[in-house]
Amino acid sequence: MNNWPIKGFIPVMLTPFTKAGQIDFPCLEKLTNWYIDNGAVALFANCLSSEMFELSEAEALAVVQTVVRVTNKRVPILAVGTIQGDLAEMVRFSTKLVEVGVDVIVVLNNVLSHEDDSEAYLIEKLEEFQIRFPDVPLGIYECPVPYKRLVPKETLQYLISKNRFVYFKDTSLSLESLSSRVEMCKETSLGIYEAYLGNSRESLRAGASGLTCIQGNYFPSLITWLHGNFEHPRALQVEGFFWKHFSLMHQAYPRAAKYCLQKQGIPMDIFTRRNVPDLSSEICLQLDEMLEEYHCLFKDLI
């Protein structure tokens, strides 16, 4: 844990499928290298963008194992270990993730507890979970599915006190909340990573450790540039590009992201197991225009 918090862009990885809906492992290998080649400092596999709720346990393990093998220790690998079942089931699955080489097990606070459970109950479950993995760094993710549960100060203080947690995916959408969390985590190994690109520059100014947003599944090189240059005179223009296309990037996601990666040379089909709209000819035209604008912008930046 001495290297945490890692500073930089941590992508929430996509899972590529064939047209028939099977996992496309050759494409996954290319995608893994592509993220790293475009500046990723760690990889978050088996997350919401990976369609973790639509994967079987065997598929999820196979995906993570492939990412671990291809990465070959170049960057750390994070993966969600608390997807379903009771605590014993989550521990069993997380143990398998550790066995295949995952570096950080990420906990979903909204799965470890139900919506009407108290924070005291959640902390009790976190305590039971973390003692099963005494030598494994942990993370926490305010995943919006199956419901949104933000982490209050008392729970964050618990996480800090354990000196076990290294990754916090902040989905509060609030710069004030993120800044408060960053302040609490100063001089600790727990990094706060911004999921909302709308606050990217201000979050980094406030001391966020990095960006971990879905826009990295469209233009990871641009996210990497923004992280390293958030005080650059043109950083506002880059953030403005993402703001301009914010709604489009969320429309039909992750299908739209897969379309854009396909256009950038990743041999990925746009198939997704998530229930999202198909890509209309109008949306494809908008995505093509966005891609053209990105290429002009990035070429000018470098």
C-alpha cells in the first residue's frame, strides 16, 4: 500500500463482446493494452461499466484473469468483489479475485448493505469483510446500481482508521463533498477519485488523486492529458469539450463508447448485455462529429 494513493487516470473498463454476445477475449487483450498505452495508472476491471451485473461469476473471473495476465504487473488491477449474495458468498468470490492476481478488492457499499440499513450496520459488515483479507488493499465505490448510497463522514472516518482502503470512487457529484473527503484523507493511503467529469479541474485542484470517469472509455488520452494539465491555459477548453458532449456520451452507454472505440481502431463490436437503446443513425452521426472534433483538439494539444 506504500504506493497509494496513485495519482492519475483509472479507467472503468469495458467488457467487449462478440456479435453473438460472448466475451471477446482477443479484443479484451487489445483493450487492456490500449488503456495502459493511453496513460492509465491502474485498471478497474469488473465494475459497472464492465457490465458486472450481467456477467456470470465464471465470466467475471475469466475477464479479470485476462486483464491481470495482459497487464503483467505494469499497473495495479482493481475489481469489485461484493456483487451479490451474503457476506460469505462475497468473501468467497473476492478470494477468487485475489487468487487470480487482483491487487485491490473494491467494495460496493450499496450491496454490502440494504437501502434501509443504518451506517452502523454497514460499518459492521465492512469490519467483517475486511478482516478476511488482512493483506489485501481495499477500495469503496458509491455505485449508482442497485441504488445510490453516499458515504457519510463517520463511515469515511472508519475507512481511514483501518489503514486498509486505498481507492474511493466518489460519485457524489458535489465539489464541496469531494473537497471535504480529500481533506479528511490527507496524509493517508486513501485516494479520492472523481467520477464526475463536470468537476474535473476543480476536483484536481482540491487534491483529488485522479479521475475515474466513463469518458475515459471514449478518449482516455484526453483524460490523461487533463489530469496532468488541469492548470494549463487550455484545460478549460478540454473540460468544455466533455461538457459539450456530456449527454451524448451517457446516451446508450456503453454501446456508444464501444462504437467510438471501434472507430479508433479497437476491434470491438457494439454489443452490450445492458438494456440500453440501439444506436440510431442520428446518434451515430453525432458520435462521428464528436470523434472528428476530438481528433482536431487532441492533435492541437500535442
